[in-house]
Amino acid sequence: MRYDLIITGETHQAQHAAFRAAKSNRLVAVVRTKPFLESTYDYPIEEWNWEPRPTWKSLRRQFRMREHLLADQYASAGIDLFEGRPLELNQQILTVSSRTGRILRLEAEEFQFSPQSEVILPHWLQSEVPHVTPLTQVARLETLPESILIEGNSLCGLRFAVMCARLGRRVMIAGTGWNLPEFEFEMAELEDEADRRGVLRLDQRELLSISEQPNGEFDFLLVNGEVYRTGLYVFATEVVVSSKPEEDAVVTPSAHHRVLREQFQTPVF
């Protein structure tokens, strides 16, 4: 099938562009370049239904419902949805490797590539700290512990920190992340709410070492001698990934790589 427009990547802007094009009677396809559940934290907090006494279970139910809702909206608008990784664009034909291993060749008059931010857990960190949880997998957890450490104060990391604080969890957030200028206003609002809800903002200079306990919990030793113990260590440092085939990603490293290297004596990159 030949499309009028193919959009790769599923940012908000890309979704809106797909629906506008379909409304103009153009034949549109969207290539989802990362699983929807990994995009959960791309959505502003106020788009979720916050009950008077919110629970993690109710949020997880909303994550699943939103996934099905968006697929239904695409189908109702006549938009075809594919999932996979773009490999090559040659003479108006986009080659995509699907999640099932099939090779798809999609033809179109016009292409739009929408870069996305992704949370990719470094192999060195996963091998040294096997219980670290990337943010993209948190929505699969049945329960949340009472204390949570989030590595990465990017937009998605900060959103998750405020979500957890609203659920009554004790939260510490540290590190850096990738943020577009258009999110500055939301970032400022999230930081204000995080401060109001008692989220501990840890500067890199205050962190001395990290040690994992036999039960899977983590101790974070601060320079002033305090020890912060957490039941969940979430890695939320984002990288910018282009949806355009063969284009390299721009990596924004975590601010705590140096501390982690010294702690685990593991070479990084």
C-alpha cells in the first residue's frame, strides 16, 4: 500500500500531525518506534485521572486503558499503526524491522521523522546492580515500595517523582536528563510540586557511594554521613533517539556515572 504520509515516532506533536493529516483525507501510517507502555511517562501528569485517594493499582489500570484507547483512535481515523525500528529509507520506501522480526516495506509520498527520548539502561550498570529498574519497566510492577530513588531529573523522571509523591511514597531524585525548551514551564511546575511534597533533591556533590543490600534494597551514603535506604532504584536518565534511519542518537549521560564508576570500579562507555 502506498501512503500519503508516514510518521515515525510517537511524540504528542507526531500524534497530532497524524490525526490532522487523516482528517484532511490523507492516507496515513504511524510507525511506533518504542512500545507504548514505555511512553507512559511522556504524558503530562494532569492527563491522568487522580482519584481522591489515588493508588498505584488505579494508575496501572489507566496505563493499559490509554494504550487501547489510542489504538482505537488511530483505527477510527483510518490510520494504520506499525511497531518497529526504521532501518532504511530509499526512494520513498521505508524499511522497518517489526517487533515480531518481520521486515516491512512501507511506501509513501511524504515522511516525517519525530525524535523521541528513551530511557536505556546501560549494560555496565545492569551487570553491577542487577536490581536497578529502568523507568520503562516500572509500569509492570505490581506494587511500589514506600521509598524510591530516581536517577535522572529529566521531564519523565520528574513526572514519575511527583506521581510517586502523590501516592504517598518517600522519593529522592538525582542526576540530570534531556529536556526540550518547550517543557520549561511544566518542569518549573513539577519542581515546585516536588518541593511541596517533600521530594528530596540530591545534588551530585552530596552523594558519596551506593551499595546494594542482600534483600535488593539500596543504601545511598551522603557526604554528611546520612544514609538513605530505598526499596526501588529507578533509572530514568533519557537519551535522545532519532526516528530517522541510520541517524545516530544523541546521548545525555547521567550525572552519577562518575560516582557509580568509583563505587563499582567498572569502566563506562
